[in-house]
Amino acid sequence: MRILIKNAQIVNEGKVYKSDVLVEDKIIKEISFDIKTDTDQIINAKGLYLLPGVIDDQVHFREPGLTHKANIYTESRAAVAGGITSFMDMPNTNPQTLTQKLLEEKCQIASEKSIANYSFFMGASNDNLEEVLKTNPENVGAIKIFMGSSTGNMLVDNKEVLEDIFKKSPMLIAVHCEDEATIQENIRKVKKQFGEDVPISEHPKIRSVDACYKSSSIAVELAKKHNTRLHVFHLSTAKEIELFDNSIPLKDKRITAEVCIHHLWFDESKYEEKGTFIKWNPAIKKESDKTALLQALLDGKLDVIATDHAPHTLEEKANPYFKAPSGGPLVQHALPAMLKFVHQGKISLEKVVEKMCHNPAICFKVEKRGFIKEGYFADLVLVNLNNPWEVNKENILYKCGWSPFEGETFNAQITHTLVNGHIVYEYGNFDESKRGMRLTFER
């Protein structure tokens, strides 16, 4: 299959330039100004911008075991509609991904169902170190440690186990950082004040700045002690930014960090309007935190933008504070949200591509993805930057059927998404005749 993309404005490696792109089978064959050759299909991209496919390093697609909320098929479909061509899924499914056998079973499900490319993290607990150390760094993105409360026994709070994982792991460790003891003490205080009827506005006080910083600083300290390759997920506070460095190139960093869409978009002033629909862990905090996170992203202290896509049903979210689960769906709207920031002058288009496409590939050493280069896989996204549309129930693709962005008007619209050279999504229509590939890593 040969596809020729004509007259696109390519956004890649800090530059925007007009060019054609020839795709042959799964691969970008040629990039040049005026390609003339026989092809099976021509896409006229005049007026459109061509981006590398987004790599989302943190999603919860809920399969196996939690498929009343979401599944790999539905959420990968929503992802490609949002320009995300590769995802890395977290281990807190049911059963939890704590053995190599369970890890491979998830990959088998994805090989049959996923519209996008996929990888699954190996989960760590207080008692599965032997399994963790069997993980193959060439086809698994990372070891995931929850250094904060999570599902079942996935909270790693045994200091000796943490030390061992950081000391012995041959590959990247990705961490969720919130200190459980601090959180439990904060819960005790708010229950004393409110009883069981705690308002959602208390969420950032319960899952506080101190809870985040204490845990993040421990992770960074352990990584420095053992020279571990560490990636810290979803920073939510200005205070944590001081733990990270922008003085060396990303490819040389041993400690990297990211920020998620919701921590850049919302702040605590939105709890009254949005309620538990913006209840995430770590919590959305002050406007000053939101502003500092964006600046740290621009300054290079934060390296990656991700989603932490974590859907729950409307019924689950409608519960009172303590019973309402944390998390929300984001993959369909993450790139449009960042492109609205471009429209508002808060960030450049080139920087969005750097943080959502290039840097995840560099951080995780993803093989031949994340850039528009000859010889790389043809994971590509065409975007119309000036075609406003409103998020509503009719165009939401998540299985859970809702979005924290409902009612929001985005300026930019994804017109085409190619996964491995296959046009999966085109102007709202899907061609699901092919499945995504398992990501591999150059380690």
C-alpha cells in the first residue's frame, strides 16, 4: 500500500515546513517537496498540519476485569480519533499485572483488539520482585510502582522492597508519587471536620502538596542513589518542580518527569462546577500550581505531556466524595486541548509535538516512532488548526460516554490518523481492518 500525502505543513523537530510524504506499507518511505510517483491513494493536505502520532505513556484502558468502564478496543478507537497512535497501559487491572504471564495475556488481547499501537507496564507490589526482574526491556515500556494508594496490593510501601527494585531493576521505573501516611492523616482531619460528607473541594487538601512532594523526593533520592532510570508520572504541584533538571539534554537524563492534560487545564476553582468529574489522583490543585507546571514544561524541567486516561462510569462518578473513584477519560481530547493552548499563545505547535510525540519516544527509547523521518513507522496525524467544534455526548467515543471537556469548544480538529501506514481515522470515519503493533524499545 502506497499513500502520498501532498502539500502538508510538517511539524517535526522544532521546525514547520511544507513537504510531501510518501508512505509505503508501514513505513515513511520519502519526505521531499514535490514527490511524483504512482500511489494507491493521495491525501491532499493543503491547509493541514502533519504531526507525528502522539505517544501517550500513561493510560488505564481497564481490560481485563474492569470492562464495564472501558476496554482496549473502545479506548484505542477514541485515542486514534484524538491523534494518539501509541499508548502505554498501566497494570492496575483485574487481575493486576504482577506476573509475566498476565503481562503477556494483556498483550494478546491488544493484538486482537487494539486500533492503536500498544505497550503494557509490568506492575510492582511488595512481594513480586522476582517477577519484576524477569521483565524484558525490549518489549515492555517500564516497571510501574504506585508509591501512593492504589488498587488492591499495588501500593509499594515496604522500604526494603522499594530499595531493591531501584537497585536491581535493569530498566526504566515509572512512579505514581503520593505519600500514603500523609494522605491518611489528612483524611482523619477532614473527617473530624465534616464527618463522611466531605466536599470535593477538600480533595487537594487530602491529597496535598506535602503528600506529593514527600513521595516524589523519596523516588528521586532512590534513583540518584542507585543511578536508576526514573520517570515520575503526573506532577501536580509547583513544589515538586525543584526536584528536576533542565541543564542536560533529554537523552542524557536519568530522571525525567511529566505533566498531564488535566493538571494543565483545570484548577481547584473548577471543583464547584465539575465536582467529582475532575477528581483525579494526584489532585488538581491551585491555579499557581497549574501556571508553574506549564512554565516548567516550557523550560524543560518537565519532559512529557500525557493523559492518565482513567475512565469510570457516570454512576460511579455520581457517588459521594469517598465512594467516587478518581480518574477521567482524556485520550480523545488531549491533543485538541493542547492545540487550543497553541491558539491562545500559551505554547507553540512545535513544543506540543516535542512534548507529546518526540519526548515520550526519547524517554522510553521507543523504536522508530515519535518523529516524521524516513525509515520510521508511519504513525501520522493531520490536523486542521482552524475548524472549531464542541465536545458533546454525540461525538464522545469513550465507552463511559462522558468527558470533563463537555461543552468546551476546541479550535483544532484531527482530520486523519495513520497507524503503521494505515488510515485508521478520516473525517470521523474509521477503517478498523488492521490492528496496531506492540511497541518495541531500543534498549
